[in-house]
Amino acid sequence: MLFLNYTPELSQIDLEIYKYIATHIDQVIYMRIRELAEKTHTSTASILRFCKKFECEGFSEFKIKLQMYNETINQSQKVRAVDESAFINFIHRTSEERFQDTLHEAAKILAEKEMVLFIGAGSSNIIASYGAMYFSSIFQMAFHIEDPSNHPIEFFRSAIAEKACIIALSVGGESSDIINYLNHFIAHKSAIISITNSANSTIAKLSDINLAYYISTERKGTTDITSQVPALYTIEYLAKEVQKLKNTPSL
């Protein structure tokens, strides 16, 4: 309770004082004892008795401990600032020869296809939708598979599937729905490009080309809140490379 690690025995008057303090901490730490007594409709003697129950000799000591407690709470509630260094490191890696070669290989595969399908799960599904929209300026047929688990694949004849490239987005790279979907497309001889956080994931290994961005993962409870900025950057970078190839006259 407040800065104590146990709940002291409080009278009804003490509870009224506690309720006011707990909801007005920022103000109480600057109050005089008489001000608090007026606000709580009690007496200075009641405030002092309350302070003693919180292991303080007087109101001044209580306010010091209350302020320290308040600072601790405020610090723990602060949202962690965006780690810009992670993005800077990622951008730096995209200029390295290995990433450039992989990106160019992916662009060459896409440039030879007539259709591109984007799939993703969770927050990656939103990025997949954006990818389909972004690639629609390059491909007449750029689609987003919104729900891989319920989207039938049987309507793809082999001749059509061979003209398609699947771009799979997944942070963890272990989404069972996407893995099952990719297995069907592998059987239909479609090209597969994946954008994941790690090249060691199942989705990455099922792909013809994997573009991994390697940033620290973040979770809030059971929800994955890992940044999708690298995935967005990779999609746009890849689209521009495909556009360059399509605009280059064949020799």
C-alpha cells in the first residue's frame, strides 16, 4: 500500500485520508499538513496518526517517502522510447553486399512474374495489405490474402500458380497458417519470397529467397509488438528494385 510492502490496519478516517492521497499524490507531496486536513475533512492529529501507521515520524517524512514512491511509479509507467539505433543498424545492413545481392535476386524473381500475392499473420497481415497496395503500381495483379487459413488455393491451376510469386511476412516466421499455405504453393511451383526477423525460421527456410531484418523482438503480455518498420522499408526497397528491372530494356 503506497510505499509499504504490506497493508497497515486502517480506521475509517484513515481510509478516507488514504483514498484522497492515493488519488492526489502529485498535489499532496507539496501540501502542508493543515491543507491535507482540510481537504480530507479531518484534523492534523488524524493526519499524524495516519503517518505513523505508514512508519513515518511525521508528515514531512511521509511526504518524502511519498514523493520517492511517486517517482518510481512514474518511471515504471513511462513508455520505452523507440530505439532508433536498431533502425539505423538495420538501414546500414541493407547497404551491405550480402543484403543487396539477396534483394536483387528477389527483385529478379518478381520481375519475371505476372502476379504477386502478399500474406501475413497478426500485425504482419496489416503490412501484407500495405504491400499489395504498394506493388499494385507495378503489377496489374497484386493481391493481399487476408485470411490464409480460409482462403482456398485449389482455384490456382498450375499454369497460373507458376506465374505467381508469394511474398510472406512474419516476424517470428512460425505461423502455422502461413506455413500450410506456403506448402500448397510449393506444390504448385510458385516462387516464394519471405520477409522475416530471422533467416532460421520455418517460413524463411520454405522460401526461395528470404530477406531477414534482425531487430530485437518486443512483447506486451502475449502480444508481439516488434516494430514493423524494417518490413515496410524492405517492401518499398524491393518494389523500387523490381520497378528498375521492369523499366530496363532487354538486351
